[in-house]
Amino acid sequence: MNYYRERVAKLAAWMEETHVDLTIVTSPGNVMYLSGFYGNPHERFMGVIVPRQGEPFLLLPALDRDKAAGKGTMPVYGHSDTDQPIDVLRQALELKAEDMQKIAIEKTHLTVSRLEQLEADFPGAVYANAEDRLLTMRLQKDPHEIAIMRRAAKLADEAVRFAAAQISVGRREYEIVQAVESFARQQGAERMAFETMVLAGENSALPHGVPGMREIRRGDLVLFDLGIVWEGYCSDITRTVAVGEASDAQRQIYEAVRAANQAAIEQVRPGVTAAEIDRAAREVIADAGYGDYFSHRVGHGLGIDVHEAPSMHGQNGQILLPGMTFTIEPGIYLPGVGGVRIEDDVRVTDSGVEVLTGYPKELQIIDLA
Amino acid sequence: MNYYRERVAKLAAWMEETHVDLTIVTSPGNVMYLSGFYGNPHERFMGVIVPRQGEPFLLLPALDRDKAAGKGTMPVYGHSDTDQPIDVLRQALELKAEDMQKIAIEKTHLTVSRLEQLEADFPGAVYANAEDRLLTMRLQKDPHEIAIMRRAAKLADEAVRFAAAQISVGRREYEIVQAVESFARQQGAERMAFETMVLAGENSALPHGVPGMREIRRGDLVLFDLGIVWEGYCSDITRTVAVGEASDAQRQIYEAVRAANQAAIEQVRPGVTAAEIDRAAREVIADAGYGDYFSHRVGHGLGIDVHEAPSMHGQNGQILLPGMTFTIEPGIYLPGVGGVRIEDDVRVTDSGVEVLTGYPKELQIIDLA
């Protein structure tokens, strides 16, 4: 619980420095980060309200109030469908609207309509953006977050193990997706971090393929990409296996990807840039002659959101700091043939790297006997 | 295809009347309504751009361009992750930014950040809201839409039939959910309209329950609530069945709900208000002595969005017009005991009502032999 208080205190310190009177945090990820409560209010209003003077509180639809209050991190107010949430907010504040001269919001999340309601209720205020500050705070995970993410990664390992055991000739991609998601749920996953991918044969060569009716055949590469949400934090793992046998060409691209994954992981430590990690993987794949077939960044930040900062691409000069967590997921995709991707979740430690995902990375050939 | 041109022409006529120079439509539902393309660009920009003078076009992430262009309804421009989408928009317009003095946007969808980009690129413009106009246009479905919704409703009927056949003692709620969603997909559903609900026993008394590990037992009521998306339009059906046997109390609440569903349907015709439909169902349930246990509105509009206008609640004086489509879904929920809900999708015809869903509504007692 102290973690949440610390986070709010950090935000309040920024407000003091920048003379922000009131911060309204509305994106589900940032609300979760500050309050411990994850909700999706759809078109309804949900926000953590942090006044520079006074207690922070959570305002959300009345039907979620009890669940949110159960987190015990801050007072919770509910609004009904007949309330104007911004009116409720103003009343809960116990402060004069005129004293709110600078209000920080999330500009890429708050809608124009909500802004107009704020402008009506807080006349004369100017609006700053709280997003950069929150993004910076979330970049370095604290020990509480790391412990949760370790568990989310372990659950992802187990789900991949289960998925590999589901392979048989004639089974369809989507049948395995459903079996895996059912298994994950039984293991206690809150939800999947994104739509599970099981892609066989030529489909595995589509970096954003959608699992369908394709039946698994001997000689296919099958790519699994899945993630588990555990206590609000995401894992994200990819493994690729061969069915019954692997051709020389398949082995070649597999080993190039594995070496690229390893090379990138070995570069991770404080002080290195995101771009250097991307480059480490890309060089290995280019040297193996597949440079044209690694068509995406090497990874992405991971945490409450499945895609968050830092973006691990070749133009990102951002310096890695202890506590950052991200994926390393090089791939080679040969159109019409097949693809291989190997993805791990890693954390920057004080001196190097901790790999959170642990499923083996040697080429696994599924026995069809 | 002419349907899409007609819709854009109606919007353009409104722009002429209200002196709007440019409309930017960004919500996935309204983009689909005007262009035929349904996409979820996440944080990226997607919009139908309608200039008062000039051709409308669709602007979206480059990776969706081919798929959207395949709809053949309007020119499609792609933007890459390194473009500023609003810059691409301004270039594609072939009009002077200074001539855009009044711009209509979707204020409950567009973010403050996008508005600030527009303000920078179109200096001096004022911003109107296009949402009411689009909402009004979407209220009355055209024959093309009705034909699609009939098919979506038939697929929902088939999915309920399949679901009822999945019941056996000891089976868990979520197992049936997965079997049903798999079946729907095999039948050609694009996706489910919302998370399928299968709620057994005391869980059926939770109007927003989440299917879980509860095993089905003899004597349970089991409630199915599901919807299919077909060519971009949603269906939404609920049926409740009894497992092996039904107690007198269960039969009583079932028959009260069935009579309420029927009474509400019989009221549907042009000229009646949404509130009258709600009242027709509520009176039947109150007369049966369960007035306190029907805790939600009688229904909601249905179309591209699974919840859209008109809201079928007791305070909505909106007058029904031909072509409106909505659900009728009274329910009785006895905490700790069980619940019954019966939901149909209906369309207002020129003189009365067409019920789109057709699965039988007599109490079905699942044979366990």
C-alpha cells in the first residue's frame, strides 16, 4: 500500500515544482498505477484526482466503488449515470474552483468533451499535460512491481509449455488458442494481455497474423505469442516450435533468431541505449543473411500496459536504467515459408539483466508418435 | 456501396446548413458507418475526412490501407508512425487551412492532444460537434443494415441452440463459453459482440456476472447472453434454461419475465416512446410481485455498436421511428437464488415490429438422461 502513497507523493512533488493545482489522471493504466485499482469504465468517467492541497481520491462509476474501495489505497467516490462526474469531482474537492488555476490532465486520453466540462467548472484555468511525468515514473519498476511481473512471466512460461503439448496434426490454430486461454484462466490469470497467437506454417511468417482455421501439418513451424495479466501487470512471451521434423532452412533461421535474442539480452545493463539493444539483435540476423526479414523493432516496454515505454527501436537513444522492463523479440519472417520469433521479458538490474521468462529456447521438435 | 455515398451526402447536407467546412469522424463505429471499414487503430489516428468542398476520404495507419481500400467506398490514405497524421490530413485536403473556419469533430471521442494538433494546423478555426448528427443518422437503419442485422440475429439463435446442447452436470460455465465462441467462429462470426455470458445457479442472479468455475448442477437456472458480429453489425440475445427440473418458484419468475418480454414487444410501433416500452415490461413484472428484482432498463439500441441509441429506459421520451433497432430484455434476479432474463432484438417497422431473434421462449428444461 505504501507503494501507492509513494507514487502519489512523487506526483505531488512534481505539481509543487510546476505550480499545478490539480491533477486528473484518467487512463486505466495510470489510475491503476496510482490507486491499485484497474477498471475499464468505457464511456463513463474514472479518475484519480490529486489536489496540490488536500487528499487524493478516486472517482468512478458507483457500481465499481466497493471493488475499488477494497484496495484501501485512497478514498473512493462514486458517481451515478445521472450525475455530471465533473460536478461530483468539484464537490469532493472541498476547494474553491477559482483556486484551480493550473490543471494537469492526460492529453492523449482525455476527450474534448471532458475538457469542455472542466473549462465550464473551473473557469480561467490553464491545462498542462501530466503524461510525461507519469510515463517517467512508470519507467523504473519498484520491487513490488518486479515481484508481480516475475509471477506473470512464470505463468506465461507455463502457458507456452501447455500450448506446445497441445500440438497434433490436423488440430486448428484457434482450437489451441482456446485451450491455452482456458488453461491460463485455470492457473489464475486475470485475463490475457492480448489476443493469443498460434500461427502455423506460412501463417507464422505474418508478424501480426490472426489465428484461424489452418490445420497443423508435419513440417510446420508453429509460433506461440501470448501474455498473462497477473495483479494488473503483463507478461509477453513468444516461442516457435517445429512439428515432427525441421528442415535445414528452418533450423537456420531458428538458430539466427536464437543467437539474436541472446546477443540482445547480453547487451542489457544500465547506461546502454535502447537503440544498442536493437542493433545487437539486428546485426546477428543481418550477418546470417536475413536482414530483410526482421521487419520490426526488437521489443517494447512492458508493465501495466502490454506496450509501454521504452520503445526498443533502432532510433531510440533513451538510456536504460535499473528497473526498466521490456521485451526482446527478434524474428525472421520468410513470406510463404514460415517465421520464427523468440521473445523474452527482461528487467534491467543495477549491473545487468534479469530474464523473467524462462521457457527453454533450444529448437523443440514436437514428437508426433 | 451507394448506401455509404448516401450517408456521406446526408452529412454533407448538414455541413452546408450549419456552415461546417470540414468534418473529422474518428470513432470506429462512425468510421464504419460512413466508409464500410471497421478498424481499431488503438492510439493511432483513423478518420473519415469530409470537406464541404471536395471528395471525402479515409485516413488511417498505413498497415490497414489495403484492407480499407478493398471496401471501395472512398479514397484511402495511409500514414506511417513517423508522420503526423494531422499533417497528412492537411496535405490530402488540397485546400487552404485558412478556409477551414468551422471544423466538426466527435467531442466525446477526439482527445485533447488531437484537438491541439488541429488547432496548430488550422489556426483560428472553431470546433462544432458532429456526434448528434451522426447519432441521428444511425438511429433509423436502412434496408442494407436491416438485412445484415437479420443474419446476425439468426447466428445468435444458432449459438444459443448450440449452448443449450452443451449443458451437462459438472460442466463449468467458462467451458461452455469457450465452446460457444468456437462454434460462432466456425459459423462465420467476425467476432463476438461482447464477452459471452453463461451463468449458472446463484450466478444467474448477477446482471453483470462473469462466467467462471461454477459447475452446472441439476436444478440450476442457466442464463446465456451472447452476441454475434456479422458484417460489422451486432446481435444480442439472452435465453435462460432449467437443468433437469424446474421448481415452482423458478417457473413463476420465468413466466413473469416471458410475459414482460411479450408485453413490451407488443407495444413496439412508430409513435410510441421508449419509456412506454420499458413501462409495459415493468408493469407485468411488478404485477407478478417481482418489481424490486428488475433492476435495469428494458433494453438498448443495437447496430454497429452493441449499446447505441435509443436507450430503452423509463425516462426516455424519445419517439420510436421506423428502422430503429433495439433489444427487449426484462429480467428478474433473486439474490442467492437465481435469475431469468429473456432478450430479443427487434426492429420498428412502418406499422409495428419485427422480432429479429427467433429462438423459442417457452421454458426449456434440459434433459439430463
